[in-house]
Amino acid sequence: MSLRYNDYTTLLREQLNERVQKISINAGFTCPNRDGTLGYGGCTYCNNQSFNPDYCKPSKSVTTQLDEGIRFFRKKHEDQKYIAYFQAYTNTYAPFDNLIKLYEEALAYPKVIGIAIGTRPDCVNDTILDYFAHLAKSCYVMIEYGVESTCNDTLQFIHRGHTFEQAEEAIRITATRNIATAAHLIIGLPHETHETWLQHARKLSMLPLSVLKLHQLQIIKGTQMARQYGEHPEWFHLSTLENYIDTVIDFLELLPPAISMERFASQSPAQLLIAPAWKTKNHEFVVKLQRRMEERDTFQGKKWRSTLPHYTIK
């Protein structure tokens, strides 16, 4: 069955001529939204324990985390190569020299052929982007920005501490350096609607993104949003699995075919998850998504060009 969307895993294999697996790393970074620079406590939805693998502990060196992560994935594919994914918190938020040591420790590891850096739009500058541009001449580099929403009212409500305009600017100045540029977006944030989510697609389609990662809003124990959900459930529009799949397809129809989709949904540990409890693994979600796209006879970019004249973003 041929895919009806641009699949990042397939694209990466074609670009690098290798089977490639990302290995998550927690290098002990913090975030300006946690250390008092912008605020304390982080974003209202954030609990990093919900997506960090067990081996990702900042008490371990980058090399040790790669050892343990690769040991796990090597059981399935002995000959594959790896991308070191600096995932937890804001992975450009430290003195430049400290950052370089961590990145280069990862790149020195056997079979690691690149790095992916998760960060915030307000935590990059010319110095670090010029470094990444130089690095990208000899290995794979991707910068992943947490955009989360294109609505400033939502960003303020969830305490992101940056605007969508800052995200636009960061994406543009990164892409102009020929660095693979990704965005992360959450579908289902408080007070947003189906039409809001389609506006996200229209706005992101105007940006020079290489890769996009989506996931459904999950209410996680121990977060400020969990308290809000308990007190004001009317603020939230948590989808059923079936409705979310249709929303993702509506979203894909508005995206340009050139943007590769790395992820559509996330799966938090059951002991931390309050809602929605779909109990569907990522590969199962992709199968359901593909089948539904076949039923609807649609594909990524089907409605993209028809929206172009109506949306112009600086």
C-alpha cells in the first residue's frame, strides 16, 4: 500500500542511504520557562517524564545514554545508523562552549551520523545557527522547534513564553542556512477548535519547513493542565481516536507535499496519562490513518494550492 503522505522515515532513508533510528538524549538542560528567565514551572501541559525513555537520565553521560539506547535498537536492526536526538527541555539553552562539547560527544559515537536538536524559537541565535550550518556540511543536522500552536492567545494561555511570530522567524532563519528545519504542534489545546487546527495547517504551510511532528493533546498527571482539566473540562475538546484521525487528514490536505511527516500521535505511559486513553500504539495509528485516507480517497496537499491566495504571512 503506497503512502498518501510524505513520510519522514522513508525520506531520511533515501537521503542518507541508510536505515536510521533516532536515539533520545537527556543532556540535563533546563528551559527559560522553568529557571525564572521567563517563568517557573514550564508550560502548563509539560511533564518530560511522559516521553523520555527510561535510559534518558541527565545523571548519565551522552555516551552512556547512546550506549543504552543503541543496545536496545540494535536487537532489531544490527546494521542501522543513528541520529542523536537531544530531546528533553531546551537543547540550545546553555553556554555555547558547553553545547558544542555535548553535540560533538554524540557525533563522535560510532554509527551516529547526525544530530537532531529540540529547542524553542526564542533560544537560538546567529552563533549557534552558524555552527549548525557548518556542521550540516559534514553530517545530518535537524533543528526541531516547539511551535505548539499558531495562535498567540493559546501560547499565552499555556505559558509558552514566546509568540508565533518568533517561531516564524526562527524557522525562516534556520531554513535559509540549509539546515533541516522541523516544527512540533499539539492538536487539541484548550479553547481551540477544528477550524483553529486547520488554520495551523494553513499558516505552517507558508513556512520553509522540512519536517512536521503532530501529536494529540494528552492530559498528564502532575501538570498545571491536569488541574485545569479537572476544574474546567469545558475548556478542552479531546478527540476520540476516529475523530482525531479525520482531523489529521483534514490537516494533511492543507499541507504542501514537500513537508515530511515524522509523527502524528504520541503515546504517554499509562501511569501518567489522564486522557485521552486510546491505547493505540504509533504503528497502529499509522495503519488506521492510511486506511482512512484510502476510504476518503485523499492525500497530503490535496487542498493546499486552493488556500494559497488567502493566507500570506510575513
